[in-house]
Amino acid sequence: MKTNILVMMGLISMAVSTASSKEFESSQYEKITQLSGVPWGIETTSDDQLLITLRDGRVVMLNSDTGQVKPINGLPTIYSGGQGGLMDIVKSPQKPNEYFFTYAKPGADGDGGAPTLAKATLDQHSLTDWQDIFTSNVMVTTGRHFGSRLVIQDDFIFMTIGDAGERENGQDTTTHAGTIIRLNLDGSIPDSNPFIANKKFQPEIYSYGHRNPQGIAYHPRTQQLWAIEHGPRGGDELNLIEKGQNYGWPITSHGKEYWGPITVGEATEKEGIAAPKKVYIPSIAPGSLYIYPSQTFPRLEGKLLIGALKLTHINLLDVNQAGQVLEERRYYETLNERIRDITSDSKGAVWFSTDSGGIYTITRSNNVTQTE
């Protein structure tokens, strides 16, 4: 089903509340296929096919031209429960058929899963040489806050890990919960990690004080690392991630308790704690973060694209070198879909998945009439 629309459904900006027609991109979106299960991560292959992870523990390959879907074999046993299961996927910059995965590795008694980073090689429709290169010391038994997004910067891989549904984990640096970790691509610990010589910290930790970061992206032009995380009730945070910083959870928060109007934590900001660059109130429930790299959509190039789960849209942010948010826009609110993951292919077409199982693509349209 192909539908011509004005992609940018509305403009929300620091200084502008309405938008002229010049602010809108013309596009068309197409629903390519409907999958069973939650398509948590999507990644293009070298020939622009899509590998899609499903939270229930499966991987499928989508032919982007025909819409044909084929299962991929060779996965390990995966714990699937609550928010955990098979989660993110990114391709290796070093080997063309190698991919990194995050998943919940089952505990010995099967009750819960540990956020784990693995790599494997794609051989036609099978994954071979599956290798767990990092298993966190977090056994998530609450079903909540696995985190588990990935991004690669040069020879490093970053992995987000949620607080496992236990607030105190955010400031407990003996656990990997509530952190962003940094590893070499072979799973070893970089010598330049900030806490490698501090026995009060796990050596993989790059930053801590996070609640449930489900989006992370590296901006190649500004050389900045961005992450976005869920707040409790209101207070989703966009953070500029810097080496060794404490991002405050649960000491600082802009969200409220689920059971009442009381703000979580001691304050919204506090000395010695890195403050967010943007706070969403009410929560959009961010499920992913992607920096659009192409000139196919010139107004999107270099912008942050965020999949919103609760408020069901693609959230666009324009940020400057200083980390200031200049503008926010919201796409596809009328789809009423929980947007889970976003990527693009070599032609600049945007792909996104929804929690209902939909896989969509957005391409340029030369025939759309632009209106206010």
C-alpha cells in the first residue's frame, strides 16, 4: 500500500510553532511487509537487503525489491520475556558479512536474561560462527529495561544497558546495569576506557547513571556520541555522551513517579552530573536513534531521527555543535504506529519498523503537491 503524504506532519521548534510549505519534504511511504512479532532491529546488507531481528528470538531477511521474507538460521537459545529477547543488530565495518547482535542470554534456571553482545557471519540464509564477545553481569528478571542498542565508532562498539528495572543500579558501578559500555570490536576492553584502573567500576563502563537508553548514534560530522533514554513518567532524556560522565539516574530526573505527582530523585539537575540536552514532557517513549547520512532528503541530512513508541511518530531533532537543540519536527503521527527502529539504505531511502510488525520505506516523491 503506497501513500503520498507530506512527511513532516507538524513542526515543533524552539522559536517557531507553525511551518510554511518550504519546511516540508515531499515523500511517499510504502508498507513493504507485515511480520509476526516485534521487529526490534533492522540493518541493511551490502546489497541493500534488510536483516531484521525479532524480539522473540528470530532473524529474517527482507528482499527490499520484492518484499520476500526468508528466515535466517543459526541462532542460540534466547530468553524472550517482557522487553527482552533478540534485540539490536549492526554490521561490522571490517568484514562485509559479519554482524553484531545484542540479546538476552538465558540464566541457568531460565528465569531472566543477561544483556549480551555477540557477533556472527551471514552465510546465505544462515548465521555461522556465533560468538558471545561480552556478557553483562546483569540478570534481568523484572522483564524491564534491557537497553541494548549498538553503535560503532571507528574501532569501538558501544552498547547501552538499562537499569534492569532496579533504580539503584543507575549509580552502582559494580554492575553493568544503567550504563553505556565501550569495547573493541573483538570484545576486548580498550585501554583508554575511563574507569579501567578504578576497581569501583566495571572496566567496560564508558558512562553511567542511565535508566533505559534505547537509542545511541555517533555523528560523524561533529564527532559526538548521542543517546536517548526513557524517563519514568515524563522526562525522556536526550544526552550528549562524554567519556566517564554520570548522567544522574536516579539522583536526577525530570520524570514523575508512576503512582503520583512527586518528581523522581533529588533534583532535575545537580553539580557533578551531566544534564540532558533535551527533555521530553510528556514522554514520547524513545525506541531508537539514527542520524540520517544522505542528501536524498536534504533537510534530513545530519539530523537525529528518533522512533517514538508512546506518541507514535518519527521525531526529528536538529542539534548544533554545542549540543543545543535548534528544532524539533514530528513525522507520521497519523500512522498511529509505535516506531521501533530506523535506518537507511545506500540510495538514501529511510526504513523503519513498528511494534505491530510493519516494515516501511520512505522514498522521494516528485509528484506530491505541497500545501501548508
